[in-house]
Amino acid sequence: MITQNNIFYHELICLQTKVVDSRIKNLVGLSGKVVMETKNMLYIDDGTKVRAVPKKVSVFEFILPSGSSIKLSGVSIVGRPESRLSKMR
């Protein structure tokens, strides 16, 4: 189960998220489901289209399956999703 303590060890795809801060101001407030993740981008489906959001310049709020939320700086999740586990050790 995904928790605030182990989110780095889990897949972000299918989590609900919101961009709470970004250097790209028109992305602030964007919310939806993460549908794809690459090294530098999260792809968020906002219900009308899929938007690419650069991790490095954004802060995200993820809604966990338990209903709790966590804010993460995108800088902390930059990198290939499959490499995130080894990066955190």
C-alpha cells in the first residue's frame, strides 16, 4: 500500500495529482490522473486532454489511495521511475 513514507518506492501512474506550484504559471492548479511518467515529465489527464508537466520546475500534491495527500517537489522525483528506488538509498 502506498503511504507518505514509501511513495518513492511506488508507481505514480494512476494517482490523482495537482500541480500546486510551478515556474510555468499556467500549469498551477492543473489536476487529474497521472497517466504516464518519464525521467523528466509527468503526464496528467485533466479530463479533456493529457498535459505534460516538467518535474524539475513543479511541486505536486498526490492523493494517496487512503485519501491522505502528500506534497512532493518534482526535483525529488526526477529520474527514471524504475531507478527511483536506488536513488533514494
